[in-house]
Amino acid sequence: MRRGFTLLEVLIAMVILSIAMTVAWQTFSTATRAWTGGREALDKMHYGDFILDRLSSELRSMVFFESASEKCGFRIKDNPNGYGGHTISWVTAGNGFIPNGDSLAHGLHRIEVGCGTDKDNNEGFVVTAWPYLADENDVEKKGRFVSDAIKGLRCRVYDTKEGEEGWKDSWEYSNAIPGLVEITLYADPAEKGDDPVEFRQLIEIPLGPAVTNLVSAAN
């Protein structure tokens, strides 16, 4: 005569099944989080490298005229938004951050980059441009939200007048441009509470003071 399962056996089977399902779910959840985190990290690296490359190109295209030195000077401003705490601006003929068809795409303009917010208050990398000879108090400044993956900027400038101690977080010469800058872009960390992800590059400015013999010291 066949016996059925006892209540105890059924309960034991249910407990074992529950444990197996819990372990399977935890494994799946961990794998999913790892995959998502890896994908987000790759996206940040992609955007970080792309924007830093574009930023480097624009900085190397910096324009400076002695006759309009005050209008062409390099600037660093404190920025309370995001990581890094800086906004930088300079005059350029490059159009790496200017949309096709924009009137500023074919001429000299001042460009300003740093962390800001879009119309929906999302924080990210913002580029603003305007004609470089215009009165900045009256001109319409065209701001463009470029990426919400980059959440801050820091700039250090190498002052050739200071020798090996030349790295500074500010630029005091409103009518001059530097020869060497270090740009650091920041993205949010993969885990809350961790340090932000950094993308850093040393950029030599062709029209700035010669720093060829000082680069090793600057590094």
C-alpha cells in the first residue's frame, strides 16, 4: 500500500525549496547589479573620455590677441555646483561644442564650461558661448546641456613664473593665457559614498608661454 507524504515531509520540502529559490534570486540579483554597474561604468568612461578629448581640442585651439588681451584672457571661476568646484572660459575658433548651423560655429567666441543644471534641474556638464568682443552684461549667452554623466570640473594652471611650485587652482592674469593646464572631470561613483570617478589630462596650450622644458617638473 502506497503511503502519502506526511505533513513534516511537505514542510521540509517547502523549506528546502524556499532556500533554493532565495539563493537563486540572490545570485540573479547580484549578477544583475554587477552587469548594470559595469554598464554604467562603461557609459561614464565613454562620456568622460569623449568630453575630455573634445575639451582638450578646444583648449588647444585657444585664441589670444595682445591688442584685445582683456577680452581674450583665460578665466577660472569658483562653481558651487558638482564636484571640482570650477568653471573655466577662454576664446576659441573651434566649434567642438557648438551645434551645426549656430551663428557662433564660424567665428571667434568665448566658451565657458563647467557643471550646471538643465531646465528640469538635472545636474551635468554645461557649455555656454557668446561673441568674444560683446559686452558680457548685455549679450545673450547660449547655454547647452551636454551630458548628465559628467558632474563637475577642476582646473589647475601651471604658472611658469613660479617654477616648480607653479601649479595653482586659480588664474590671476585676466589679460593672459597659460601654457599648461590640468583638467579633471568628475562622474558619480558606482556606489554611493565612494569617491567620484575622475578623468584627468594635462594639456599644453600652443599660444601660451613655452613650457616644453617644464612639463616634467609640472608632472
